[in-house]
Amino acid sequence: MTPAISALTNVYLQRPVRQRDRPLIGITSNTVPWELIRAAGFDPILLSPGPQYKPSAEVYLETVFSQRIKSIFHFLISNDSALLRAVVIPRTSEQEHKLYLYLREVVRQGVEQAPQPILYNLLHARSPEAQAYGLERTRALQFTLEQLAGHAIEPDAFSAAIAEGNAARCAMRALLQQREGPAPKLNGSEALALIGARYFMDGAEYALHAQQALQEILARPPLPGPRILIKGPPIDTPDFCAAVEAQGAIVVAEDDWWGSRAAGRDIDAGMEPIQAIFEKYYFDAPSPRVFPAVVADAWFQRNVSEVDGVIFHLPQEDDIIGWDYPRLRAFLDDRAIPHVMLRDTSPDEIGVFVRRLENG
Amino acid sequence: MAEKQLQCTLRAAEHQKAWFAQLREDVFEKQKPYAIVQADMPLELFHALDVPVVSNQWWAAMVAAKRLAPHYLDGLNALGYHDGLCRYCSLSLASTIAGDPAQAPWGGLPKPALLSARLTCDCIQRVFETWAAKLDAPFFPLDAPGASELPPRWWELSRYRWNELFETHRLDFMVAQFHSLIRKLEEITGSTFSLDRLRALMEGVNQQEQYFDEVREMICRAPQTPVRMHEQVSNVMAAQWLRGSEWAIAHAKAFRDEVRQRVDAGVPACPSENLRLMWVGAGLWHDTDFYTAFEEQYGAVFVWSMYLAFGPDGYIRYGLDHPLRALASRTVSFNEQLHNPPWANEWIVDQAKRHRIDAALVLEPLGTRPSATGNLFIERALENAGIPVLPVVADMVDARGWNGLEMRQKVHTFLERV
Ligand code: SF4
Ligand code: SF4
């Protein structure tokens, strides 16, 4: 491993919440505008704490909450979150709105302490009303952040933040390209780390490391094995990819924000900044609430023709993508694209599927 | 099934049956439009344009009461929808997929002109899109921003100060969406929406809920409850689905009068009432006998559920100069009011005190997300107020996995301690 690859991998695995040059603001999803927080003079950091924050007995969050949300909640009420000036929680999933309400409540009741939660009411249905509302809420978020910072955001700060975010996206897209086509050079477990590190780093620093990592990857020979696309709730660890790849396949795409869809397109630097930032996050960020299905499915439909097979990974806690599965499965059947649905990481079932693909 | 003590309860059931038969006739024979909607939709807009609505949750409860849920849900699972998906709001879809009018309640749902839902949980857009495709009818969603300001004692503000309570930007947004929905309904019906008609309906809703408020007050004050929880639900919901209509107002009044007669004559629902129980959560629609199962041995009577109590607190809106905005304020926060802190826990504790509740049973629906949240806050708040709590793990519609005997046994053990 080159220093760049190992640096990115370490950041991804450790997900550190550490003091940086600027005050930190936590975020909980890909749909919180990184550039806006940055322009206001903060360092945005995705909260993705490990299981160490899980209490032995859960007294606040019901069993229906995902492990991810539980860990974030317990991190936020732990002393370690004192580093955060605030946490911005988007209306990107129902569980995140509840996370916001629960945090406020434990603080209101005086039973816990937590950084100030800020709700970013970004909606994801495609309608003129939701679009207008989202733009207005993005301006409201700007106002809240400016108040926190104690000053207005200057035009230069916007430009710099947008340029930095776009540079990171550009570097990320170059890495993602190495997964595309008939001869990928980057497997899924490694790719997830190289992409996901972005959420825990400065944009500029990330771009630099990612470009260096790319140089090494370009020099590699292509990887053999059937090419797999994974569809399911976002996968925030490399474990599932590793399990698939242990069976001889290569994961070349994930339909989620931790994987292939992390970068998307750039923010339009020529537009009024808030409008441009909003449009990026409203039109181009994956979320479980994107509606209607034709919009939500578009990426999947475009990309499945580039792979040898699709694995639907619907772990036990899934209660959303399971609704999409029969529809997406029918789409694949119509095109004779092989697929399998797995509710857990069973090496045997993965193995059978990979053998099927290998034997054509 | 437990005896019906009130004439009103029988009349409510008869009316619902006749109403649904009329709906089927109108749809099949006169091609009149009707809509299928989520329970938390602004039904008033549909009524103002003479579009009858069937609520998803009402239909699910009907299916569950007919004990058809296991069969329908098995069918849904067989199509590839896994069994970890939520069931309350998808059971009616499952009944459409099963497509057996012979077995379905009252001949089944005819094809609607429209389906509509607020996008609360992340799955509901999926349930309704799938359902709309199956029924070959359009789906109209109302997106749902989250509440971010929540003064704890919301029920003290909701009648007169609703304009401040629910955040201006959320009300503006909901009203904007209402305009689109109204356009859609006008398109479907060929009629023109009238604000005056809506205002009159909203005034009717206020009147109806005032009757319910009086009933609630009588239950709070009478030495023993004059009406069992399950009969409260039947009477209240029959009127709520048609709220503001002449029938609904008259029914609410008749219900109030009959309860008052019982109070005046000193007739309790259960003469041996000795423990007053509260049911927190949606109803256990597949086993409603559960609600009377503890009277004989313990004199334990369910006196409270959200269905009656939420009527006055959740629906009354005074000051109807802007009826659309008032309606928006009724629509935007159902979920926060009933299932999330601080609103749900604060309200339920207040209700428990006013109703002199001795113990609470809290539904923990593993297969139904929004009603499964907020429970730990509610339980702790009740316990802090000195009210013992028993969580009841069950699905409101799905009898698969429900062991009624075992659960009754658990309640017995719990009541021994109360
Ligand atoms: S309760 Fe919520 S999660 Fe469950 S089916 Fe209804 S909308 Fe979906
Ligand atoms: S039980 Fe709760 S989640 Fe379900 S329809 Fe009623 S208010 Fe909504």
C-alpha cells in the first residue's frame, strides 16, 4: 500500500472526530451541504461512530432504530461530542428526524448533554413546492450557521468552499472510474475506504491523497472475476464487499452514498452559491426519500447494464429497500441480468451466485 | 366479541356498512370518484369537493378484524416483499394484491380515482406508489418536513394559537401543497373548490370535536367510566372519517347524549371498575376482546386511548379566517403529537392524570415504525408520574406471532402488582 492509500484507509476505518483548524460541526448524512458549513468557517465531519458508544441497556431509542442512528445518538450524548459546535441533521430519513427530536428531549429533560442539534428540512420529493421549500430551508441553514459563526459568509468563502468540494469530487470520480468498464482495477472493499474517507477529511487534503492513490491504482493490472453491483441500504463498512470478493467476484458499484454515488456531479460555480448548493443536494444526492421511484431508480437502471450480476443486500434491519426490491428485480428479469437477494452475509449463498456468474 | 353497551355503537357500525355499500354502488354504477388516503391526510379537502375517502388505516383495521391479515400478508411476502417490512400501512395494499372480493370486508375496495398520503415514514411513498400502480390510479403525495420547534404543552396552544404552534414555514409549505392537491381534485371531479364550503366544514369539525370533548370530560369526572374504550373508538372513528358532515356531527352529539344519560343515571360500563387502564398506541385490531379481558377478575377497565382524546386536542381550530392554514396546522404534526417527544410523552402523562389512570399498557409494535417510536420516553414519563407501565409487544393488524393467551397472562401478572 502506498502512503496515500493507507492514509485514506486509516481515516475511513477510524473515522476520527478530532480537533482541527476550524471548529467542528457534525453531520449525519450525505445530504447536508458540506460547502455551506465550510463557507461559514467550520469543519464539517460525518458522524459515524463505532459500536463502543452503544450502552449496555438502551433507555432512549426503541429497537426499531438502526445501529447507525443508535451509535450517533450515543456518541452525541457522550463527552466525546464536546468537540462539536453543533450537529446538522437533515430530514433525509425518518430516523434522522427522530434523532433530532430525541436529542432535544434528553437535553430539555436535563438528563443528558449534547451539541446543539440543527434540523435541515431538506425534502426529497420532486415537486415545485418541495423544491421551493428546500431552497428556503437552505437559506435558513445559512442564517443559522452565520449566527453560530458570528459573521456573514463572504462571497469568497463560498467560492473557496465550492471549489474545494468540487476538487474532492473530481478526485473521487477519477477513483470511481477505475471500477468501471470491463477491466476494473479497484475492488469494492478498497474502493469504499478510498471514497468514504472523504466524509471525515478536509476536501483539499482528500483530493491530494486521492490523486496519489490513483497513480498507484492506474499502474495495476485489471482484476479478474464477475463484476457485481450491490443494492440495499447504504453500506458503511467494507465487510459485505469483502465477503463477496472472498468468493472471487469484484464489487464494482454500490447504489448508495458511501460507494459509487458519493461524488455525483459538481456544484455549478457559476450560479448564485446557495441556489447552486441547494440544487446539488436536492437533485443529485441519494436519499431513501427521493420520490417518485422513476427518479430514485434512475441511477440503478443506468448502471446495471454495466455489470455481470446484482446482489440485493437487505440486512435484517432493512425496512425500506425491501419495498423496492420486487420492482427492481422485475427490471433485471426483463433484461436477463442475473441477481440474488441476501438477508445476511452467507458465504455459501454468495459463492453459489458467483459460481453461477462464472459459468455464464 | 364484547357486548355493545351503547345504542350509538350499533348505529355507528350500521352506518359505516351502509356508507361503504353506497360508495361501492356510486363507484361501480355511477362512476363517481373516491380516494384512498392515509389517516393523517386533510380529509376535509376531499369532502369539500364531495370526494369520499377510505382511510388506509381504517381499511387495515377492518381486514384485521376479519382475521384476514395473516393470509394477505403471507401473499405479500410471497411476492418478494420481505417479512421485516412494516405492516399497518401495507395491509390494505396486500388486500388489493390478494384481490379476493368474496372474502374481503364488504366486497372489497373498488378502484379509486386517486390515492394520497403524507410522506411521513420513508416507506409510505413506496407502499402508495406500489398500490397506485396495482390499482392503475394516480398517487398524490404531500411531503412532510419535520417539526423543529416543539413547546411541550402543545394541547394548550392548538385550539387558539395554532398559527404560532406549528412553525410558519411548515404551514406555508403545507398550504402550497394543498393548492396543488385541490387542483388535482378539481380535475378529477370537474367541480370548483370553495373556501366557504371548507370553512363551514371546519366549523362542523369543531362542533363535532366539542361533543367529544364533553364525553372525555365525563369520563374523567364520573366515578366509573360510562363507556368502554373500545366503544369510544368505534363511535369516535366512525365520525372522524366523515368529520364535519351532518351525520358525523349528529352522531357525535348522540354519542355525547347517550354517555350523559348513563352518567346521570349512574350506569358504569363495568360496575366492578376498580383499576383504570390506559391503552397507548394504535388499536389491537385483530384481538379487540383483549380490551375487556381483565374486567371480571380485576375490575380493570380500559378507559383511555388516543382516539377519543385526540379528537378535541388534535382537531379543534378556532379562528377560521384562513381555513386552509388552519387545516394545514391540523395536518402537519400528527406524528409528532402522537409518537414523538416531547409532545407525545407530555400529552399522555397529562391525559393519564386527568383520567385518574392506575396503569398503562403501551403497544410496542415491532412491525410498524412511527408508532413504535417515542415509547421509551412515554413509558418513562408515565412511570415518573407514578403510573406503572406494561409494554405489549404486538402488531396492530398482524395476528401472526401474536399469542393472546400468553399476553393476557402477562397482563394478569402485571395487574397483580398494581
Ligand atoms: S407505519 Fe410508517 S413505516 Fe409503517 S407502513 Fe406505515 S408509513 Fe410505513
Ligand atoms: S397510529 Fe400513528 S402512525 Fe399510524 S396512522 Fe395513526 S397517527 Fe399515524
